[in-house]
Amino acid sequence: MTPVKPRTLSGIQPTGQLHLGNYLGAMRNWVAQQEKYDNYFCVVDLHAITIPHDPQQLRAATRAVAALYLACGIDLTHATIFIQSHIPAHSQLTWLLMTQTPLNWLEAMTQFKEKSLRQGENVGAGLLNYPVLMAADILLYQPHAVPVGADQKEHIEITRDIARRFNSLYGETFRLPEPLIQKEGARIMSLTDGTKKMSKSDESDLSRINLLDAPDEIQKKIKKAKTDPIRGLTLDPKRPESTNLLTIYALLTSQALESVAQEFAISGWGQFKPKLTDATIAFLEPMQERYRHFTTEPGYLEAILKQGAEKAHALAHETLYQASTNLGLLLPP
Ligand code: ATP
Ligand code: MG
């Protein structure tokens, strides 16, 4: 008998175009480790509506993210791909957990503090409760591990806190998941400001390289990427732009970070940037080709998402049922 594999769950919001940070911090690791786990990857559209959005763009982005999961190498023999809002249990468990989450835990979250600043006076309750929805996303599937980028560590911690509290009050209900964060690529920085992380929601498209960017856009963005006046690239916390671009180059060309740093230790930015441009274009080209294939074949993606939803629903429903029972809700006859 083959032993049952440990389970993972992770997701990405369709808030815009997926970029190299999403790939290097999360998706790359999903693909690299997929054989070791039984994986669940969702497109978290309910999270995307916690910031101002355009309905039509959201629908298109949701489809694009699912297609990029496949294009980056997720293999359906190891993984289930689905859309969060197709499984009502995510919203249902969120309410149950919300009643059990102290308000001050939510107010202290970094993401809430940062993103609510951008929303000014119209901060929605959804942004505050984002971590509870994320806790529900995760806990529903009883995963052992959650592979994410470094910025999501705080969200996994609050998920564990919510689960621990619930289990101690109402009996063992949820597994406490571990964050799975790789050292390299866990925090890819913006091209225009090496102290800020690369983000879908950054207003400037020049700040990121999107996975679907055309070669000329990639060339333009890297050409404009912020540099410093020092000749020779080094891995130095005081030189965030140099460290970031060397990291991207090393990961995209599958080389050790130290050897890449050695190679460019005496090169000028003018020598390094064209090499980074070529490496990025060469790396993304086959992914883009697969993306086009998955999105142009009629019905292909829809069939995968339908199947994914059925499988995810069965698992999620079991946990929702258990949580409802443990809370004392009278189940329908
Ligand atoms: P948004 O700006 O809308 O929050 P985002 O770019 O932060 O978008 P998310 O959907 O919030 O993307 O995160 C998806 C996954 O990508 C998470 O696992 C997150 O940790 C990872 N991730 C996001 N940005 C980076 C980055 N700059 N470097 C490494 N990993 C990242
Ligand atoms: Mg984010």
C-alpha cells in the first residue's frame, strides 16, 4: 500500500497580473515539491474583492491565474486546482471563525495596516477580516503545510492561533498547518524600489515583471529598473536593488546565488541588465506558450475547474460539518 501523502494548500489572489515575485516566492516551490504532497491550489477571488476592483477584470484575471497555475507546471496528477468562490464552505467557515476571532488580532496585522492606508476613509470590513477568510481557506482542507512567500508568514501564524483557540474551546477540529517558505526568492523586491516587495497591486506596472509580459516590455522594465551608483553587483543588504536583481537572475538561470554574484562582481549595470533581460525572456517564453495553449482550447480550463471544485467541495464540506457540530449548531435533519 502507498502511504497517504501529506497535504498542502495555497492560493493567489486575482488582483492583477501574476509577476515574478508570485512565481519565485510561491508557484516555483509548488511545482518543485508537488510530487511529495497531495496539493490543493485555489484562485482566491473572494480575497480579491477586499480592495476596489472592476468586475469584468476580476473574472478575466481569475481565469488567467488558473491557466498560469497549469502553465507554470502544476501537474493534475498531484494537484487539485479550483476557484475559491466555487466552494461555499469558504464563506461559511469564515463566519464561524469570525465569531471566534478577537478584533485586536485583526487590527494588528501588517497587511491590514498597509492596505487600509491606501483605501483612505473607505476601509472595508472585508480587508480587516481577510485573515479570517484565509484561515478558513486553509483549515477547511486540513493541510500539513502551506507553501507561500515570506510576506504570508504572519497570515499562517494567525491561522494557527485561530485554529488553536477553536480546538481548545470546542474540541479538536482543525490541523495546525506549518508555513513552507523557501529561503531564496521568498521576498522578491519591486524593480522601482528595492525596499518594497514586488506586488500585483502596486500602481506602477514598471515595478514588476508580469509572467505574461512581452519581450519588449521586459526589456523596457529592466532597463528602467532602479540601480545604484556602485560598479560591480554584490549581495549586500545595503544594496537592495543589486541583491534583488542578482537573486532573480540566479533563480531564473538555476545557478547558485554566490556564483552569480562572483560572475558580476566587477561588471557594470550596463553589462548585467541585458543578460538579465535575455534570461527573463528565455525563462518566460515556454510558460507563455503553454498559457496560450490552455486558454485558447475551448472548454479545457472549465473542465479542470469543474473537476477541481467537486474534489475540493467534498473535503471542505467534511471540515465545515465538523466545525458546525463542535460549535453546537443544530444540523438539518
Ligand atoms: P497583492 O498586491 O494583490 O496582495 P501579491 O503580489 O502580494 O498581490 P498575493 O496574491 O497576495 O500576491 O500572494 C500570492 C503568493 O505570492 C503568496 O504566497 C505570497 O507570499 C507570494 N508573493 C507575493 N509577492 C511576493 C514577492 N514579492 N516575493 C515573493 N513571494 C511573493
Ligand atoms: Mg499580497
